[in-house]
Amino acid sequence: MSRNYQQTTHKNEIIAVQIKTLLYKSILISSIYVAPTAKIDINIFQELYNINNNCIIIGDLNAKLSEMGSTKTNARGKQLQELLNEGLIEFVDDDSTTFEKNDYGTKLDWILGSHPLLSFITNVETHPTIGTKDGHKPLTFDIRIGAEPKPTSPRLSLNFKNLNPALNIEEHAMFITNSKMLVTNEAVPTSTPTRKSYALSEHPRA
């Protein structure tokens, strides 16, 4: 698979990217949307896992599980439970409601992943809908695995290890002061006092 992957099948919309990391050679992060009138295409999860078994799958699956706070388990919830029972992936154990509308709240959005990658996910939070009409709340989380560092830019290289703050500040202050004095002297020449000479009178005083 290339670094980017996109597919729509049976009203399941999938986008996935592979990212190089320090801890793993690469991980796969995928977003999936399952329409409310569709079934979850279980084959998609198997396909993503086969591409990279270090995977995180986030999405609006429109799946309800009663054990995660919903009033009932719907058809997509049963499919999700079957998927979890296979043991390829698990979900982040967080029962926060991710959908709110007209005083009704439930969990429809899920963070799934393979082990041990799933254990690196922390600080899962839901956020206000920010005026969206569909009622879904944005999900955020942290994952501490370290992205591959970017190469150093060839245009600029700074070494802060040998920085002496006190010395450098004094040098810069002196440089700025001297520069101001130089500019001032160039712009405003020093005035030369006017000399006056008076001729002595040849006539003696009366």
C-alpha cells in the first residue's frame, strides 16, 4: 500500500495514512465513516490490519453498545462486538457520549487499535459540537510514540548549547548602543561654534 489509502464500499468511507515513527517502523491511522443506514464492512478492518498490524482506527461507526452506556445495542453495535471478539483490535475503554442532539446523548464514535499500540493512547477527550448540525462531538487523544524527526534545514543551523545569555545580551546591548550613536552622528553633524573677531579701535578714548 502507498502512504495514503482511500476507499468507499457499501456506504463505508475509509481514509488511511501510514506514518513513520521512532518506536515502530510505521503505523497506520485510519478514519472510517459508516452511514446510519449501512452495515459495517468487517472486511475493511481485516484489510487495514493486513496492511499494517500496528494500526489505529477512528470513526463514526454509528454503532451502539449497551455496555458502553447506550440504552440498547443496535445492529452495527453487534457487528462491532463480533469484530472485537476476533481479537485483532480492541477499543479504548471510554464511555463518554460522542453524539448529542435534542437532550439525547449516546456513544457512536470509536477509537479502535491493535496492541500494544492502543496502550500508548492517553488523554481521550470529547469536545463541544461547535455548532455542527449533525450532533457529533470531536474526539482528541494523545499518542506517545515519537514521529520520525524532520531533516535539518540546510539554510540555517543554530547551536544553542554554547549559549552564554549574560555575555550575549551585554554584547548585543553595546552593539545597539554604538549603532545608535553612529547613526545619530551621521544624521546630525556636530555643530562648529562661530568665531567672531573684533578690530581694536585706533582712536583712544576721550
